[in-house]
Amino acid sequence: MHLQVTDALQHGAWQRQQQQRWRQPQVRPQGVLLASNDYLGLSEHPQVIAAYQQALQQYGTGSGGSALVCGTQSPHLYLQQQLADWLERDNVLLFSSGFAANFSTLLQLGKLYHKIHADRLAHASLIDGMRASGVRWQRFAHNQLAPLLPELTATDQAHLVVTESVFSMDGDSPCLAQLRQVAEHADLYVDDAHGLGVVGADGRSIGGVMNQRQLPLLMVTFGKALGVGGAAVLAPTAVIDYLHNHAREYIYSTAISAAQAAAVSAAIKLVQAAEGSSLRQRLQENIALVSRLAAGYGIPLMAATNTAIQLVPVGTDSKALQLQQHLRNRGFVVAAIRPPTVPPGQARLRLTLSASHTPAVLTQLMQELVQCLQH
């Protein structure tokens, strides 16, 4: 490579290393996993695995092409209809990942709006899609939707408001009443990656409490509570037809495999069934237990949330890494979240709880954590 490029790469790596923000892939450590988004433990559920295996035998390992060429098979069509029926939306478009879904949809649809308003803590995929669209966009204070109303009501021009159902690095959610107010004057785009399957009595999350008129653009992922991988955008048919013809990440990507689609369908059936309700109840009990233990041990949590994402603020990057390693040495795999994922000076430990965790394990975790924080 050119010397200038090599020098730039080395300097960039050195800067990140000095800041203790250097990242590299690593094999999952041994221990109790509290860094996974598999909130219901469905990635290891026998019915999900069996559906994957059966479809592998019937359809093979890959789709063989993009969805518009030859990659669409019966399990894809079934999954699309299943999602549309479950969340009461007109139509569905499948993507290989949540990042691809957010980026591609906002890149293409953003061009049709006068202005986009995005929550300050919106995911990187949302930010990148808005930037790439070229439309004027602006961030608003986290979860502060009401101050948008004067601007939205003062014009007849099309505005889009972008937010998330559950914020992945803070564990909180926007006010539903404010969302409904905003929906009367602007189109809504909600990233439901961390809500689907776990939020709401039936796991329908934001899609279960806001209809398509109120929430015309909904993105869901399959790699969190559903335990598989991939994503989908749910919207009016006119939107999906437009994306079929303009969403380059969809048009020019190999479709997810039929086996993957079948596994997602199996996971959705579990979420809808009595077992799904039982798993959500178990998860809520684990969340409540961790909250009680934190209060009892004097462990600070960033916010009193009822979601599976529990955060311990530690401040500095070095402290977060130190605590992460200390817990890993004791058999607990947690995530140290550092800038640029979160603002400078706001490094934190991210504990993602699952229905598969036992009360004994979570009690031991909190006991180890309080000892770590005291040193």
C-alpha cells in the first residue's frame, strides 16, 4: 500500500490504542454470557434449531441470489406474511441485517422528506442513512419529542421523526403519548431491534400499541430476542414497492437463506405461544431481581428501566475495561461500552439479561460486581 495510507492506518490505530478504544474481534470468552442480545434464549431453543435443520435439508445452505433474481423461496414468503399478520402491517421487506435495513430505507425514503428529526442517541445505521440521503436532518434531545411539535405543526411539508423503541446503550424508551402526538403531524420511523419479542404482553412491542397509520415505518430485527439473524421493514405496500426498486442493499445483496427464514418463523411462533409469555415473565423477574440487588448493594444503575439492558456507569474507558476483565476472570462475560459508541466520559458496563439466566447466577454476578466496584 502507499506509504501515506500505511502511515495514516498506523497513526489511527495508535490513537485508538492510546485512548483504550482499540477494538478487535475475539472468540466468545467462556463463562456466563451477559453480553448477548438473545433475550429469550431462543438461539438455542430446540424448535428453532429443528426448523433451521429441516429447511437446510430441503432448501440448502444459501439462497443462491438476490431476492429479486432467484433468492426468494417459500419460507421467505411465509415469514413476510407471518410478520405482516402479527404486527398488522400491509407489507414486509426482508434484509440481511438491521444495519442494512435502517441505512437503505432512510437513504432512499429520506430524500422524499423536507426534513428528518432524529433522537440524539439514534443508532449509527440510522445516522448513516440520513447523512447519505442528503436531506436536511437534525438531532433532538434524547427522548424529548414534545419540543418538536411547534416546528411540525407550523408547516404542511413532510417531516420524518426517527427514534427507537428501546435504546440499546441506555435501555430506555420514548414516551408513548409523545410519540402519538408527533405521529399526528409527521411520519414516524421506529427501530424496534431491542423491543420485538420482549416488550408488551404478546411481544409485539411498539407495533402492538401503534398502528400503521400512526407508525408507518417500522424496522424489526431477528438477531436479538428471536435468536437468529436478519431484519425486516414493515410499511404500506407503496413504500415496500418503492424499496424493491430503489433499496440498493436489498437489490444487490444475496437474500437470507430459506433456512434462516424458517428459523425466524419458528421463533416468532414461540414468542406468540404460551411459552413466549412464560419466557417474558421469567425475563421480567430477572430484571426486577437485578434492580433489587443493585439497590441493596449500592450499585449505581444508569436508569430504572424495565428492559433487559441494565447499565452500570463507570466513567472512564480504562475503568470499564478493568471491570470487564475482572468479571471475566470470575466467569461473567459483560460488555465494556466505550466511545464512540457512547459520549466521552460516559463509559459503562452493559449487562444484558436473558430469560435463560437463573436467579442464583444473577445474584452471584451482582456480588462479584460490588466487589469489583469497591476496589
